[in-house]
Amino acid sequence: MSQNSSTQVSTSAPVGRSIDLLKHQFQQIWQVLAALVLIYLVFFVLSEPFRSLDTLLSIFGQASILAILACGTTVVLISGGLDLSVGSIFAVVGVIVGIALAEYQLPAPVAVLIGLGAGALLGALNGTVQVLTGVPAFIVTLGGLTAYKGVAEILASGRDLSRFPDRFQVLGSGYLVPMLIMFGVALLTGLFLTKTRLGNHAFAIGGNEEVARLSGVNVRKSRIYYYMIGGLLAATAAILEIAKLNFAMPSRGQSYELFAIAAVVIGGTSLFGGRGGVGKTLIGMLIMQTIIVGLSYLGVSTSVQRIAIGIIIIAAVYWDVWRRSSR
């Protein structure tokens, strides 16, 4: 075979693999999107009040805040990690920003920066403890879930965290602003995962940590960054929510980590790492919120809704396990 022919074969093979990968990604997105449309149509037929434009905007509005948190969870899961503490980080940041605004009357931009810094710091703390001790991420972040919740309760004790400045409340006003921030966060997170070396390393570490290490990837340092991003986006979501509600309390964020994980797995990101994307996470969160709102319009109690969400989580994880075993 001539040198020209050899070069042609060697260059066409990676191109072919890239095209196949893109086709697979688009196929997964269309599958999840089709599931969203089908679920929406079911509730559209069953419930007349569900058919209004306000309901559709409400679904997007309620999904926006949790979707931002879920984008951080996506990064952590792709890298092969797990963070159960993001709901408690959410609560801590909400209380910290509430104190900064209501008690110390700091300017809104300063309060926001403090909140974002606190979220990133708590996320990085999770990652640091995990890589230094070697304790499984499940245990480390489960401990963080409980500990950070206690921190939020101590900080909020006896404080009236409400009536924030109008300038701050703009962040959570209506449906449009949170939706725009959600899409902006999703775009930046997607670019981070696909266009940066650290983002590409997340897929490598989640796919095979040992191979990534042997390839020169600083796995320990990278993991800390991924948890830090998870904490940062949990903080972003918390800031938007307290701006929307005009108050902060330590009970906010409870079970948000489960909603985030469910949305991420429904969207096709693997719980075992190495595969996923934020676009599908947004669709997964919309599926979750459509089901919750639809069941509410049908008069289904909150308890039954929780049962339904639990079943969805189990089914999504089973589907992920089945896909891995069938490859």
C-alpha cells in the first residue's frame, strides 16, 4: 500500500468514529426529547388546565433552578464521582446570601459573589476530603449532606432572612430571567466539558480512572475541580431561588440532590461515569417537572408524586445498568 493510501486510512478512521459518536449523541437526545413530548401530550389530553401557556412556562420556570444544580451534578457524575451534598450546599449558600443582604445590607453583587465563593469552597472541600482519605464519594458527600445542613440551621438561627433589595430580586423574577440564566449555565458547562482539557479529562477519568492516570491526567486535582464546579452551580441555583422567593431558610434544598441525580440519569448521563451531557440533563429535568406538575393538575397527592419520582429514579438507573451490560 502506498504512503498516500496509508495516510488516507489513518485519517479517515478517526473521522468515521467521530461521526458515529455524533450520530449516537443525537440519537440519545432525540430519544429523551421524544419521551418529554410524549409525557407532555399525555397530561395535555388528561387535564384541561394543563393545556394553558402559563402551565408550560411554569414547568420551564420550575425546572430552571433545579436544572442549573443538575448541570453541576452532570459534571461530577461524568467524572465518576457522586455528590449527595448539593442540596445542603444549596441551603447553606441561601442562608449566607440572605444574611449578607438582610442583616449586613451588602450590595447585591457582593452578596452574590460571597454566595458563589461559599458554594465553590464547600464543593472543593468535598473533593479534597474524598481524594485525601480515599473514602468513597457516597460516604463523604452523605456526611456533607448532614453536616452542611447543620451549618445552615446554625447560621439561620433567629434571623429574619427576607425582604431583599429589588436589584437582587430581579435575578429570580418571572420565568424569562431564570430560563436565560439556565441556558447560559448549560451552554458554559457544555463548552467546559467538550472544549477544555479539564472537561475532556472528566470523560477520561469516568471512563477508566487508571488509564487516565497512566496517560498523565492528574486525577486527584481534577476531581477537586469537578466537585468545586458542582458546589458553584448549586450556589448559583440557591441564589436564584432566594431571589425568586424573597426569603431564605435552611430547609430549602431538601431532596434537591435526588431530583438532580434523577434528571441527569434520565437524560442519559451514566451513574458509572464516562458518558453524558448537559443538553440531555435539561431535557431530563423538564421530564421530571412535567410529571410533577401534570400529576398535581390531576389531583395526585404529594406523597404519591414522591413514590412516582422514586420509581422513575430506579427505572432510570436500571436502564443505565442494562445499557452498560448490553454493550
